[in-house]
Amino acid sequence: MARSRISTCLALALLLLPAGARDAVSQQMPDLVTTDVLRVCADPGNMPFSERKEDGFENKIAGIIADELKVKLRYYWLTQGPGFVRNTLGTGLCDLILGSAFGSDIVQTTNPYYRSAYALVTRKGEFEGGVARLDDPRLKGKSIGVIAGTPPVNRMGELGMIGTMRAYAPYQLDPSRKHQTVGAEIVADLAAKSIDAAILWGPAAGWLARQSGTAMEVVPLLQEPERPPMSYRIAMGVRIGENDWKRSLNTILRKRRADIEKVLRDYDVPLLEDEGNKLLDPSH
């Protein structure tokens, strides 16, 4: 245990050295820093974000980063949940986590590579003309699926919708569960008409709705009050203090922005402009 902690501290210290000094030290401790591999920590079963088969959009974006760095890509898999950052970046298993909320205080974040919002998901044609706001009177009394602890729950409380809300536990580790994620379970219940609507993080909602086998409408919640926030900027997470590494990633994010945006659109991620509550024009 003590030896493991010492190795981790040495690895972190080494990454903070200037390039020349780092190269000299790495000759003595070659196992502490990986220079020929992009090490990414991700969830092995969290589609559409990541999957062991590398089918998720974060897997594709990690591939773009590795391609630009001209190195191989290696994953360390751990199910998302409490302690994910501590047990991945914090232990030195990897050097990068994708999908971190910009400005997070538990990691150092790169510049954002996309901005999205929570979305309302309904069966197509269920509400004539569609529903774009949570205070739409047609939602009153409806059973709406939402992941417990997410921002939409607070907004629903303000609107007096808690009584008919169906809150799903955010982390279900039961190996016998039918669905890979809680979001997939919610969309399946919506398809089966067990609930009337769902509110999910947009990047998950678009892909899950398309995969459900039922025609659905996914409407980003762009007309809600500023608090609680329904839109977020998403960045990549690195260890605090790794400024050179962050700058290198920011350069790649700028250079490969079009490639990254294409991946996101291929997975039906609702993309917002950098400021304001407007969807990003695909032809921008």
C-alpha cells in the first residue's frame, strides 16, 4: 500500500517537471510516465458515451485525440459512480477522462468541446404540437421519468410535479438489471408506456430515443429559468496542476473541432451555441 502511494506521488511530481528534466528522470523511472500511449479511463457500459467495445461517442473522440498525438489508445475501465475520479486519475491509472463538466472542482478541465442541455423525451404524436417547457399544462399530472438527484428534479419541485414524478436511482449496480444504464431503462419504460415522458441529459436522450424502436421526440429544454441550470459545457478532465497537458489538449480540441462535432452529431447529441439558449447551426 505504501509503495503504491509513493509511486503515485512520484508519477504526479514527474508530470509537473519541465520537459527536459522530465525526460532525464523518465530514463530512471520509465514505468511512471507513458509517452507512447493515450491512457483514458472510462465506463465500460455507458452508451452512448462509452463502452468496452469502444462504440460510444467519447470513445470516438478519444480516438481523434490519440490520432492527433500519434500514439496508441489504451483504456482503463471502471463503472461510473462515487469515487470514479479518485480511483482513476487520482491513482495514476489514466491521464484523461472525457465528459467532465467544465469548471469541475475535482479535476482540472480543458476548454469545453461541446455544450448541451437536458431534454424532454416523449412518444411521437403524444402531445399535439410538441412540448418545449416543463410548465406546459399538458404535463401536469403526467408520470415523468427522471434520474434522482439531477437538476430537472429541482425544477419539477418548483412546478409542483413531484407527486407524479418517477425518480430512478442514479447508480444501479444490480447485475441482473435488463438495461445497460438507468437512462436506457427510463427510455424503455417510455416506449412501453409505463411513463408518459422522460427528462434526460440530452447527449444520452437523443441516441437512446433512436435506439428504442419507438418513434420519439427529443426536445432540449431551452426555455427554462437559469436556475437550476439545464445546460452545461462539457470538457475533458486531467489532474490538477497538469497545465502543459491541458494546453496540448486545448490545441487539439481547436484543431479537430469539426471532426469532434461530426461525431457528436452522428450520435444525435443536441449541440448548443457557446452562449445563449440556441441550438448550434449545423452549417456554422
